[in-house]
Amino acid sequence: MTEKLLQVDDLTCRFDGVTAIADLSFDVSVGEIKAVIGPNGAGKSTLFNVIAGVTRASSGQVRFDGERIDHLPTFRRARRGIARTFQNLQIFREMSVLENVMVGRHTHGAAGLMQAIIHGPALQAEEHAIVAAAMDLLNRFGLAGKADVQAGTLSFGQLKMLELARALASEPRLLLLDEPVAGLPRAEADQMGEIISGLNREGMTVLLVEHNMRMVMSLSHDILVLNNGYRIAEGTADEVRRNREVLAAYLGEAEDA
Amino acid sequence: MVSASPVSGTHVAPSAARESLRMQPRSRFAIWRSSDHVRLVLIWLALLAVPFIAPNAYVVSLANLALINLILIASLNLLMGFGGQISLGQAGFFGLGAYASGVLNVKWGVSAWLGLPAAALIAGVAAFVIGLPTLRLRGHYLSMATLGWNAILVVFFNQFVSLTGGPNGLLGVKPFAFFGIALDTEQRAFPVVWLASLLIMLAILNLLHSRIGRALRAVATNELGADAIGIDSFGIKLMCFTVSAALAGIAGSLYVHVNQYASPDTFGISISILLIVMVALGGSGTYWGPCLGALIYTAVPQLLLNYEDAELMLFGLGMLVVLIVFPGGLAGVPDALRRRFASWRHP
């Protein structure tokens, strides 16, 4: 459990004089669930965007599996094995539920333009494999019955599940979850929590941002606490809970919310 | 390295998974897909009767024109409806294909059969070069660039008289020939246009139901989401724009060899805009929409031969009405009616 999958070193991110992340270093080990928490404006979203490649850092390094990825565009990082979900959902609403997950397997296909046009046996075999894998995932997430439905018609909870299924379709090595249970009623939030810990038991490494403290405390092996872009604590749930600085800066307000 | 393999199916007994696959959407998916293929082939088989039942050559010429227009509108629909990019220069690529194939034939005696792929290549390469800088940027850069491109082409077609024949048009283009027989009548040209349109419609259908087609639609709907699952949005858009222009180039080559003539007015910016209107009228982003668009685009001017100005007004009015009442275009009408009927039965 000591192999580092993601390494962030001396990361700083400034926008127009505002420092969103200041000199941040941390690791995510293979097989762990790490949570990033902090009050609004702490830099959590910026951190996610920097790791995923949506935002460029001002300085510092991001390594995935030992190799630097900070110069790579988002899609190349995804191809290396970093999949993510979004806080405000980025679903292909006009495509069917099944197609959403099929698109998630994009990087596992090899057929090019000419093969697509001719639709030969090789492409058909590949298509069948993609459909089978996508249906497997939909079964797991209880969405198989909705496979042919337009994704935009699903409920919010189902869309959260669908987005996770789509992310998993690429068979990633690191899963970035941006507020996976935000806005979900308690029962669905618990279901999502079980899915995440189930994936982790199968070996998935997870980095998540979440405001739901109950979820964070029960799921995470390790918690990183940010405030104003600075790391103020890192440790297990118990350690973080006892940390004075954290209590002062964050937990006091968050548990009222 | 622990391998997490969420799609291996270990959570469901494999046989059960396969069973549910067979019972559920998988089979429906396959049937739905093949039904478009079947429909396409059936319609084109029926179209084969046109030269035999048409009362005169004029009607066959309209069928030829409609099928060429179909390729043109379908090429724009691929870019606009499925790829989410707007080209204001599709008529320019159409013209580039026509003049490339026509000039090659008139000046250097290159046969129409070689001119056809050459037209596709030249239009495709032009689109690639235009797309390379503009598709990287978000916003309306492609629309602006293609608008300028079309304007430049029209000037070129008009001014480069020694090559293009200028405003008088390009004369003396040879028709397709088949084993020494010139396909110089409308009836003889029909099989060429028929086959080309069938193959292109088939290619588009296949493309849409492939990994690349899904990626294309994904990029058009949500680029952020597409990037996050490893799709090279820029690469996909560039490929789509290139293919779209190459298809328009093929339409141009067919046009010039069937009509044995090309004139700059056929390829102006106003035509590009009309093509966009036809994509929207037929149903942008629907597979069958361009068929309806091509029918309207070909038939309406014939019905209004004596009222040239009425044509534009009618197209404009028609587009407003259709898009207000049926935002999905004419191809979406049956679905819209079914929904309305269903809600009326079960309020």
C-alpha cells in the first residue's frame, strides 16, 4: 500500500493575484480512498481541475504513476487512467443511457474512420464487446432497464450513478469524484457510498471532494484538509477530527450546515 | 498493481449477465440499428424505378439533382447536426469539388472517375487546413473562417477565367463514361448518382453507429465530459469537418459531370445559408432529415419557377414555422405527433 499513484509536489495556482492553491504537496497511494475537504473557497475544485488538466497550475508538479502529467491535456490524462465525475454533472443528455456508458469505453476501441464506415467484422466484434461491457456496468448500477432511455430524462440520483458508470467504463486506475453525494437524499447517498467503498475493495484508488462529513469520515482512509489554498491538516478521520486548527477553521461551521 | 476491473462482470453470474444482455436493450439496439439499414436499402431499391416510370428526362434530371443535393445536405448535417459545428461555406466545398473535378477534366483530360476522388481529396485537404487553426478555438471561429473561405472561392471561380471560365461558367466538362459509353443523358447518369448517394448514406449511417460517431455526438453535446473520458475533441471535430467537406466535394464532382457545366452562382454564400436552412428544416442531427431537406430544396424552386423571389421568402417562412412548431425539424414530426397523441389519450 505504499506505491504512490498520484503525487502532487509544491503546487501553486494563482488567478489574477488570488492564490487558490499555495505550495501544496500530497500523495495518493494505490488502493486508498483519500478525501479533500475544506470550507468553500479552500481550493478543492481548483485542485481537482489541476489534476484533471482543466486548469494549469502556476508552478509545481503533478505525477501519475511516477510520470509527470502536468503538461498533458485532459484527454491524455484520461487515457493514462484518470477518470472523473463532475459536481454539476457533464452527461451527454441527448444520447441514450447505454450510449453514455459506451462512450466511456472510447479509449478501449481501436477501429478507425475507414473501419467505421465499412463496418466490417472487426468493428462489429468490437462494438459487441463495448455493448456487453456497458450493459454489465448498467446492471451493476441498476440502470439496465433504462439503457435505451435518453439520458436527460433520468433523475438526479440516476444521473450521478450514470456518470460514475461512464467513468468506470474506461477502466481507470484513479477515480476523481467531485462531490459524489452532494444533493442526493440520504438513502441514495448511502447507496453511492457503498458503491464507492465496493469499488475500493476491488482495488480502485479514489480521490474525492465532498461536503458530506458523514460520508467523508466513514469512507476515507486519509483526509486532506485545505483552507484558503493551504494544507492545514492531513490524516485519518480520527486525527483530523481532533486537530485544533481544523476544528477552528472548518469543522465547527461545516457541522452546522 | 491491483487491477480494478469493474466491467469484468464478476458481480453478476456470467451466464445471467449474458442472458440479460440477450433479452434486454442489446437486441433492441441491434434491431433498431439494422432497421435504418433496411429502410435505406429498400428506399434506394424503389428509387431504381425512377428512370423507368419518369414521364420525361426533366423528371429524371430532378431526381439526379435531388440525390446530389442529398449528399450535400447530409454532409452538412454530419458536421452541424451531429458534430455541433456550423460551416457557412459548405457550398464553397461543393464548388471546389465541382471545379476541381471539372477543371481537371477540361484542361488535362482527367476522367470523371478519377476526378471524383480527387475532388473529395482536395475539398478534404482544404477543410483540414482551415480546421487546423480554427477548431482549436472555442466559439464561432469556424463559421467566420468558412464564410470568408466561401467568399474567396467565389471570387476565384469568377476571376480565374483561364482556368474556371469565369462568370460564363466552366464549359465542356465530359460526363462519366462506362466502358466507352458516355453517360451523357439524365437516364444514363442516374445509376452513378444513385449508387454514390446510397454508398454515402450507408457510410454516414455506419459512421454514426461506431465508436467515432458516438465520440462525435459526445463532443457536440458536452466537450468537458468528452475530454474527461479520453476523447480528443479537437481531433474528432477536425476529422468530422474534413469528412464533411470531402463529401461535399464528391457532390460537386457528381454535379459537374452530370450537368457537364458549372457556374460560380451555384456555389455562393447564399447557397451555403440555404443549405443550413435545409438541414434545419429536415431535422438537424437526425439521420433521415437530409432526405426531406433535399426533397424540399429540389422541388420548391421548380414549383416556383415563375416567382423567384417568393422562393427565398417561402424558405424563410417555412423554416420559422417548422422550427417553432417542430423544433426537431420535419424528421421529428412523427415522434412529436405520437407524443402529442399519447398525452391526449392519457392526460
